[in-house]
Amino acid sequence: MRALIQRVTQAAVHVDGAEIGAIGPGLLILICAMEGDDAATSQALASKISKLRIFSDDAGKMNKSLLDTGGAALIVSQFTLAADTSRGNRPGFSAAAKPDVGHALYEQFIEDMAALGITTATGSFGADMAVSLTNDGPVTILLDL
């Protein structure tokens, strides 16, 4: 699975003008299931993200995790993270999992994050979404498991 995570002070996702998910401080997680991913991949990624020490401690150093801070996660499906731009100017997305598998793994990842005690909000798989955020830092990290 591939994830682009952004530390945020707030983030929200809208579909057809209606807010369907929002968080305060925490992580915006853009997630893409790749060919060959499975439930174990989802669980490993959720564990990694929840423990990633990218939040500031009292001394201002990045020493705290999402679990340490009690922050929330806004999880948004984004198959374009699978883009292959190595040939030509039009990205290819053949490395992304098929839609039915991708949807199942997206739902699995949400469950895996919630099972770790993290408050989650979500986008809508396959929908045309408008995502807004205030990036904190900015801190943006690409993870590829």
C-alpha cells in the first residue's frame, strides 16, 4: 500500500458540497492499495503510521506519534498515488489494485486504524472529493509498503 500522510491542524473532505468527514489535529492520510496488497499489508501500514514520531514534544522535537498525541486521522482513498510517469506525459495507473480489491483494502485500513484506538473520519471511495487541510509544519511523508 502507498500512503501520503500530512500532519494537519485540521482537514475536511466534501462530496457534492457536503462535508462528509473532518478532523482537528492529526493526520490526513491519502491511501492507495497497490497490486498484490492484502490485509496484512493494511495492518502493517496502519501500525507504522500510528507509531510514526512526527509530532512535536514539549521541546519542539518530533518525538511523539499519533497514538501519543491522541490525534485523529482523515483517511481518503487516492488511486492516483499509483501513478507511473516513466513513459510519456500521461500517467498510467496499472500498479493500483483493481477497484473491488482497492475498496476492500481501503475499508480494511480504516478498520485497522480504528482498532488501534485512533479516531477516524473518511472520504468516500471512488467519489469526486474536495479535500481541504491546514498542513502543520509542513510535514508531508510518502510511505510505500
